[in-house]
Amino acid sequence: MANHTLPSPSLSPQNWGRFFKLSIMDRYLALELLLPFLFGVGVFSALGVSVDALFDLIRKITESGLSFAIAAQIFLLRFPQFVAYSFPMATLLATLMTYSRLSSDSELTALKACGVSVYRMVVPALGICCLITGLTFAFNELLVPAANYQASITLAKALNEEIHPFSESNIRYEEYKTVEQPNGEKESVMSRLFYAKRFDGRQMLGLTILDFSQEGLEQIVSAKAASWNGKQSVWDFSDGTIYVVSSDGAFRNIVTFDNQQLKLPRAPLDLASRRRDYDEMNIAESTEYLELLRQGASEDQIRKLQVRIQQKYALPFVCIAFGLVGAALGARLERTGRATGFAISLAIIFGYYLLAVVSGSIAQLGYIPVLLGGWLPNIFGLITALLLLVRSSR
């Protein structure tokens, strides 16, 4: 007798639509979440842009003579940042208001009577939170940094501030090395300080270099100009003097030169060529800048940027934490109006950002790992959401 194998229902094309089809409850809850979310995006974006950007632009119009047309252009360029910031806050407000309204109308009680658990009820909210997380990440990576940078350039040009793709004056580069102390502890100490008064895009002018890289011997290099020699990976110095100082502070040797090549890092040129702020760089650009700092910047500078990068990763995922907290808390609240829901949302948002600032600062000081400093608020939010969901399910 021939064996006949029936196709697996889960893999059958006829069942694909059933597999991806949303239930009536899922569609209902998703639609209920949509309007409060859009309301939250509008409110929080308007609040953020009014407090931060609008008042500053009005001051520049009245004090610096900035035209209304340029001010409107800068306003629009800065708006994406506040929209991206509003996504997590709007997610919290939407889930809190929606599930508290369903609870006050006894709709959640009816769903429980039909055998639907609280965990199943929050699945639509979790799905929407994941979509908003992706949208927030896309905003912060693709749109916000470029818009912020263009806003800074537009404002500087409008105020007749000369724009260069490089820093013009006071270029300073500090190189560090790790030294083991007599007690066995390792300490980061400065091994070289590079300072230039000006940079014209081609040459460093008015240079002073303090070199402590050789133990018991210090060098001071003073030169009129220096340029980077890319073919030989060295600096070409001109019209300068090298002072060799012994450990007791006495000059051991003084050498003057017309032209001299010194093997120093290229990092001072890279640092002089970079003008973007943290909010004007995405994760890829921040990581590239981090590799530059690792060539010789202090440990504090490196840790600060590492924390900022982790916070850039963590911010979109706070939508999931906020969404679960709002759904779990809303399921426990009854007769909560918009005003009450908005007030509770503001309190939670304030607590989250306060924790983000504190944990980030502690991580920058080195008391906790950088990864924990960036993600601690999200972890705390998820734990709080799980505890609330467990209590709501009882």
C-alpha cells in the first residue's frame, strides 16, 4: 500500500493568510491605540519644539536680526528630532489611555470572562510598540542627525558666522598611555600634547608639542608650521626648535631646524576636520569618531562617547518598555480620563529621563559598565512592566 503524506498545515499556502490574519480583538485594540498615539506625537512634539527650538529662534530674531524665512527653515529642520523624541512618550500615553479606558468600560473584564489572559491582551500593543521602535530608530539614524547638522549650518550662515569644514583655532590633541603604578594599579597618563594656534585647511600654524613618551626624558617641539605627509605618514615641520629636557628640569640639548619630519599620529588633523556635535552624528559616524578618539584621547572622553552610543541604541527600544508599562498600568486603572493619563505619563517620562541622566553620568565616571549605563532605564522599565502584568493577571 502506498504511503500518502499529508502536507503540513502550517506550511500550506492556503493557511498562510490564516497564519498572518489578525483577530478581531487585535484589530480593535490596534485601532484604539492609533488615535491616542497620534495625539501624543502631536502634543509632545509641540511641547518639545516650543520649549527648546521656538523660544531660541524668537530670541535670535529679536536680538540678532534673524529673518523669519530662515527661522522657519531652521524650525522645520529641527522638528524631526522632537518628533523622534515624542514617539516613546506617545507610545506610553496611547497604551495607558487605551487600556485604562477599556478597563473602566469593563471591556477587559469581558475579555477575561471569555478566557483571554492579560498577556494576550497586550500582544497588539507589543506589536505596535515594535513597529514604533523601528520607526524611531530610522528617524534617529537617517533623518535627525542630517537635519540637525543642516540646521546648525543654516543658522551660522544666516548670522554671518564663517563656516569651514575644519576648526580654525586652538587645535589640541592629547595622547595617553597606560602606566602601572608601584602599588600595581594601572593609570592613564598623558604621553603627548599637541597644540596648534591655527589651522588653515592645509597647515597647522604656531605649534607646540610636549612629548613625555620617553621615561626620564621630555621634549618640547616648537614650530612655525607643520603639514601632514600622507605618503610617508609623518608630519613635516618647518622653522622650529626642539628642546630636550632631563628629568631634573635642565635643558640637555637644543636643536633648531628649517625642515624636520616627526612621526606623530595623524589624529590632530582628523580632530581639526570634525565639527559635528553628538546630536549631529548617527551611530555609524559616532563609532567612527570613537575609533579616532581611541588613538590618543583621554579615557573620560572615550567613555563619554561610548555611553552616548549605547544611549542611541537604547532610545528606540524604550518604546517597548513604555508600551508595556502603559498597558499593564492602564489595565489596573479605572475611570482614568485624558488629563489623569497625561499626568501619569509625564511622571513616568520624567522618572525615565532622570534615571537615564543619572545612569549615563555614573557610567561616564566608570562606576558601572558602559553598556549598563546606556540600557539601565530600559531594563528597569521592562522589569516594572513584567511586575505590573503579573499583578494584573491575578
